[in-house]
Amino acid sequence: MTEQKTVRKISSFAAPTEDDLAYFESLPPSEQHALLRAELDKGVASGLSSKTFDEIVAEARAKFAARHSNG
């Protein structure tokens, strides 16, 4: 018999609930990455952004590094 995995959705990535955050943090990094990639891919497909997932992540990492290197 195959074990069935329960799939839970995040109610909002823009304004996640405490339950959403707890669920997300309970996931292994690979699943967190997959959820974020899917969410960003939806944004790219909507026409609101022309950036790829990798471009968005690189930009976020650069901003984070700049903020934390000036302290």
C-alpha cells in the first residue's frame, strides 16, 4: 500500500498566518524551495514580473548581503 501524503496550501504568501508559517518552517528545505518556486512562477506567468525565479532569488540574496555587510 502506498503512503498518501497530505498536501496543505499556504493561505497567503503575502500575509501568511501563524499556521502557514509553522507549516512552512516544518518542511524540509527542498519542499520550501519548491513552494516558493511555484509561487514565483505564478507571478511570472501572470505578467506582473518578467524576472525568473533565479533572478528574484539572486536579487534578494544580494540585498540581504548588502544589508548585513554594512552593520
